[in-house]
Amino acid sequence: MKRITEASLRVRTAEAQEGERLREIAIASKSYWGYDLDRVREWAAIGDFSPEGLRGRKEAYVADVDGRAVGWIAVIPNGDVCWLDDLWVEPAQIGTGIGSRLFRHAAERGRQPGARRMEWEAEPNALGFYERMGGRYLRDSEPSAWGRVIPVMGVDLPPTEVR
């Protein structure tokens, strides 16, 4: 898979009107792991991707490659621990560096208001990616809407050095 260059990749704030594109990315990304597409669509229908819903997500960011949204994240700051709520990348873009760039952006967004750790519920099929990003197992999740218990992972966010 060809790595994406910094020149062609831009991470920006999600725009209120692009909710359906973000939903499409989440559906495609979740389906990539072999989940039943109808069930994934039902799951995605629960999310609020309306303009109001996206405006309410103050920390939602999109990865654009040459002007096209190909991935996105949502971060929930919460004191010492921020929560990586979403990280989705189009299947055709998996392995190109977009997920890594989005993960680092999420960590920086959590670090800025003072979080010392970022946590998330890890898709079991993506554990290798999260481990490469420095994530470590913290605990098991509560049963999900799908009845699954999955790993909660975390990464420390040391303060940024001032030069």
C-alpha cells in the first residue's frame, strides 16, 4: 500500500454538512472487518450525523486526501483522560498512514486541554494497529450494544515540551 504524503493529506475540523460522508466511512471501515453489512448499517443509523449532531461534537476531525474525506476521528476531552470515541478510515486507505496521522491528531487534541492519557474501546481486529501506536491494554469494556466485551486500551500523553 502506498503511503500518503503530508502534502496530499490534511486533517481539519469536521463540517456540519458532511455527516452522511462520515457515516459512509464508518460503515465501510466497520464492514472491512467482516461484520454483516446490514447489522453495521443498523449500528451506524443510531449515530447522530445530522448537522446539529456534528456541531455538538466539538472535537471531530476529518482526514482529507486531495480534497476528499477518507477518514475521521472524534475525541471527548474529560480532564486527565480524553476518550477516542471514533477512528474510521476508508478500507482502500488502510495501511497508507492516515490512521496513524488521525491517531496522533487525537492524542494532540487530548493533550492540549491537559489530558494525561487517551483511552478507547479497541476493535479487536485493529489491536495490532493500536499497539503499534503505543496503546496498551487497560481493562475490558462493559458489554457493547452488540453484546461484546472488548479491550479498553490507553496511551500516556506526556506534556508537550516547551522550547
